[in-house]
Amino acid sequence: MTSILPVIMISGGIMGAAMSKYTTKSLQYVSKGGTIAEEVISSIRTVKAFGTSKVLGENYDKNVQLSRKAGIKGAMVEGSGLSVMFFAIYSAYALAFFYGGILVYKGQANVGQVINGKPPCAEYN
């Protein structure tokens, strides 16, 4: 059963690193968009005088869209990582019950030993 631990650790590590990367990207884009919005609000007279509100709005929207894309990629990575981890866990359970069934069938263990995880008694060997 401990053979499944490296799979969980590796998939969790990859998922954590990727999530960190995409979260950082998303926050950078949000920060850039916030800076644009702050500058527009602080100098609204200049923006209106030169008619640059449409251009600045498009820059803000571009940063919001890039942040959204990074968030979606991060969510996909997180979902994939969790699916690998849970697949490994449930596969380990399936393998344990399968092997336990073989032990019960051969008479080397009883059902209580298989469910509780106790090793078979020496008298069966």
C-alpha cells in the first residue's frame, strides 16, 4: 500500500508548482489592470480631454482577459492533479481488496484480517 505514496507526492508536487505559477501570472495581470484603472481615475480630466478612454479601457480589458485565461489554466491543472491523486488512491484500494479476495479464496486469511489490514497468521503459511 505504501507504493502509492510516491505517486500521490509527485502529482501533488507538480500540481502545487503549476498552481503557484498560474496564480502568480493571474495576480500580475490583475495588478497591471488595477494600475491602469487607478491612473485613469486619478487623471480622468486628461483622459476625457484627449479621448483615450476607449484605448485605456481596452488595455484594462486585455489584462482582465489574460488573468482569466491564467485562472482557467490553473483550474485545469488543479483538476488534473486532483484526478490523478484520487485515481491513485482508489486504485490502491481496488488492488488491496483484489489481493485480499485472493488471500481469502486461497484460505490464507479471513475477511476480518483483510478488512482490518492485519497480516495472516503463521498457522496458515
